[in-house]
Amino acid sequence: MPPPRWAVVVPVKRWAGAKTRLTDDVTRRQAQARAFALDVVAATRSAPGVAGVVVVTGEPTLDELLSPRSRPVASGSGGRTAAEDPAGVPHPAAVVVVSDEGGGLDDSVRLGAEAARRLWPGLDVAALTADLPALRPADLAAVLAAAVHHRHGVVADTEGTGTTMLTATAAALLRPSFGPGSFARHRRLGAVDLSPVAAPGVRRDVDVGAHLAAARALGLAPHTRALDAAADDVSD
């Protein structure tokens, strides 16, 4: 198997401001946002080809929920993580947490990409949204394997209008332009459409109840599945 060559940035909102369209139950939606994020980080960390994961967040509780080997990294830090072999490549992929500076999603992605370049020079860099509760490591790895052939790449959400994933090879910089209609903007910025090789779980982000039902049909990852099961038990 070739050595890992990707660093993946996962921007995560504070729970209080996340998934406001998903449910009116504030406690429930915060728990769902937390479960989605933990599932995305876990799947990314386990994906073949991924050397490191940079989580950019202003949520103070997230770091303690991640692996014990994770540690916070200040936005200006050039330090490395503890889980590295002598060659500087973490196995399994290490997770570092970078403090979000509150500039919005695009700024969070850029901040994470800068940290990834410092931590793992020479690696390709991808950004992945934190609301993919049906994401599987092998499916993510398949998209990354296709992305190595393109300077910039993008994956559309299921509806074909938003973006769930953005990629850039080591010689390029990520060009984030998230928000409504982001897929078309990323294409205009030169990103190659990687959606045809992306499995449904890579594209099914969750903003509303119907999206969660669709993700459930695909098969939820462990944290979201456990939360779903607990809710079913309560309703019974």
C-alpha cells in the first residue's frame, strides 16, 4: 500500500449554532451535530491515504471528545502531534484541533489548510464538511485516490448545488467558496468534478430531517447510529 499522502481539514461549528434547520429541539440538534462531527473525524482518520486530520472549531468541548492522542494546536503553531513515526507520518492518522478565529467557513478551511501545510509539508490537502453521518472510510479513500490526479477537485452534495469536499494537490492551495451554490463556484474556480466517483455517503450532508432520513437509509456511522437508537428507545 502506498504511504498516506493526504491531510484533511474538517471545520466544525460550535454546537449552539449548528444544524438549526434540523429540528426545533435544541438539545437534540446539538447532540446530532456532535455525533455527525465525531463520525466524520473517525471515518477520515481511518481512511487509507489520510496522514492527518485538522479539526478547526470554536467548540470548547470537542477536543476532549476526540482521541486521547489529539491535542489543541494554536493557530500560529508549527508543532507536530504525538502520534508520529520517525518519518513524521502518523499511524493511524493523527488529529489536531485548531482554534477557529470566527471568520466563517471559508476562513476556517484556509486556517486548517495552513496548519496542515505546517504539520505535514508536502501532503495534498482536502476539506470535508462535518455533517456526513453516513461517511465510510473506504468511500472517502476512493475519492482521494481519484483526486491525486487533479490540481483541484470538488464533490457536490446529493442535490448537486452544495459542496461536501474540496481537494488540492501539494503544489496548489485550497480555494474554498462555501455557502449556497458553492459547487458551481468551485467549478468556476477550476476544480474538477469528482462527484461521479463519490459514494452516496460522501455526498449526503444533513441540514434538514429529510436529509437525515436519507442518510439513515444509507447506513449511519457509529456515533449517529447510537444517538438514533437512543432516541428510538425513548420514543418507545
